[in-house]
Amino acid sequence: MKLLFDQNLSPHLVDALTDLYPGSAHVRDVGLARADDREVWEHAKTQGFVVVSKDSNFHQLAFLHGPPPKAVWLRLGNCTTEDIEQVLRARHADVVAFGDHLEEAFLVLE
């Protein structure tokens, strides 16, 4: 499963999590640093990414349009990049299971 990290997350997560989520990217790396959420959503859809964000806007897109793509909302408040990495590592099985369920569009990680 490959993740597309939104602008509100550190691009360092791509390298830090490559062992669990190979092929992942940050929006900056795919030319979407200044793109709006809809553009990010469409890119994720066409390229087979799961969007990861701290922004609830992707919940609305998932609700309105359904998968693909899927979205993971990190509801962690103020935290470090290392905290986010640890959550995505600790919840790896949940993220993979979410990706395997075709009907599910949105996952909240707290």
C-alpha cells in the first residue's frame, strides 16, 4: 500500500516509513505542493495512493465520492513527525486491513 502524504505532514515521513509503505510520496514530490484538496484527491485516485492528512477535508471527499481513493485522517493534535511515524507503524495492520476492504473509504487514527 502506498500513501500520499498531504502538505500538512512532513515529507520526511516518506523515507521514514518506506519499509512499511513502499512507493509512498509526499504531495511536494509529485508536483502538488500548492494544489487544493480536490487535485490531491484526483491524483491519489489515478495513481493508486491512499491519502494521509491531518485535515478533515478528505473525510468530506471520501463521504461524497467514496473510494477510490481512500483517506486516512490523523487526529493527533499537536505532535511531532516522530509521533506520526510511530502511529503509522503501530497501526500498520489496521491501515493494511482498511486498504483491503473495497467498500471502506475513510479511516481515523487517533
